[in-house]
Amino acid sequence: MRVNSCFPFFVLVFVFSSLSAQEDVLPSSSITLEAGKDSANSNEAYLDLDLVFKKNLHLRGMLGRNKQDSNTGVFETRSRLIGISSDYGAPFVAGFDFEYWGSAETLETRTKRFNMGVNTDNWYVQLIYEDRTTRLYTNGTYTGRFGRVYNLADYVEIDSSGTGLNISNYSFYPWAVTISYIKYSYDSFANNRDVSELAGNKNATIFFSLSTLGMATGLESWRRSGDIGYNFDWGTIGISGSQSESAIDESIASTGSVYLIWEFTRDWSSTFTWGESGTDTSDETVRFGRVAISHRW
């Protein structure tokens, strides 16, 4: 299923969910600023804006940046997102995001994301469909036998799609539990080559830089995650974890974290996160910390 086939159905659900919005419920607009750092000396910063309009229609925007330690000689990635959603608390919810992530002239992804959800008293169930294009920039030229220089195309593009499910349960309040799963499939590229050929192929380093190939290992076959939180009058304490498999080399990446949300006034809150991540191909782990502050109005 491609975007052009599911788009009419998405529009229908979006219109229906907008009509079902509760006018007497007045959700707040919000702005969040988050910053983080890890033991590998990379740092990140994000700005997230969620604006609420008539019929509780949400317009969301996000700007982000992750900068690696300059000693590693790697890169800086940037994130951009713009999206629209019907009322989060309506019986039916529909939304659409367009997200950019990557580093110019290294690797970039552009994702169209559709989501549709159902709210009940104790459950929220959401379906997700993603359509993504990944652009891998080449080295530009390579030198063949006898010193002959060949020109390469500027980049290679790989199309992929993902289908996922999010489920949240609030039956045991003040406990709240969320689980998620998404699976991706990749189209062939460059004369019917599979994405897994980017791993362990000495020819790949002829066409792509090590930074590009390193970023490409982040292309996932699947991702699963879970979160459990306990709500207090003043905020929430929780734990979360995720695992994903690389579509390139089949390595498994794992992340675990604990977080604290402190609602210190009705309009202001802070979130503190501590965690660790690693892969099954290395004994090394990366510890990270993040802090975010949010304002609602």
C-alpha cells in the first residue's frame, strides 16, 4: 500500500474525527525546549511547538539538531517536522506529519507519516503508515584501474514504507502503559540491489563515505518499544525501553531509560531523562541525559 492509495481514506477519517471533537474541552497549546548530552560527547537540542486552533485542531512543528564530537570527524544531523492532527482526545483521531532528518551531502531521510487512532475510556489504539525516501550521497568520483577517474551520480535514493501499531492502556490508573511496534520494507535500488548489500561490501566504500555507511546502519527493519509510568499529583515517574534491528547489517540496537516529569505549576513542567544505549555488535554502551522544559497556555 502506497500513500496515494491510503490518502483518501485518511482524509475521510480526518474529517470525521474533526467533526467529533469536543468543543467543551479546551486543550492547551504548548512549547517545549529539550537539550541532551551523552558519554560519546555528542549533544542535541530540540524545539517542539504544538498550536491548538478551532475544533481543537493541532498544528505541530519541530526543529532539532544533533552534533557529534568533532574529534570523531563525523557529522551534524538536523531534524525538521511539520504536522497536523485532529483533537487528541476525540473518539477518533487522525494526523499527518512530514519529517526530515539527516546531514546534507551525507544521508537524508524524508518521511510522510499518516496515523489514525481510537480513544476509549481506558485505551488508545493507533495505526501508523510511513512512506520514506532515503538519499545516500556518493563520493562524487572514484578512481579505477590505470588511474582512470569515473564520475558518480550525486546520490542514490532508496524508497521504503513502514506499518506500525501503538497501544496505550490506562485501566490501572495511576499506572499507564504504552507498547509500540513498526515494521519496514525497502525497495531495491541501483540495478536491483538490496539495502543489505551496503554492509560488508568493499565496493560500497568506493561509492559512499564511511560516515554515510555508518548512518545507513540506522535504517531499521523493525522497532519495538514500551513505556510504563506512575502518575502523582505533581507529575510522573516512568521507565521506557526500545529495540530495533538494522536493515543493513541486522545488528540489534537497544535503549533503556528512566524519566521524571515534574509539573511545578499548572502551566509549566520539566522532564528529566537518564538512559543507556548500545548494540549487540559492541560491548561499549553510551550513557545519555536529557532535560526539557514545557510551557502550556
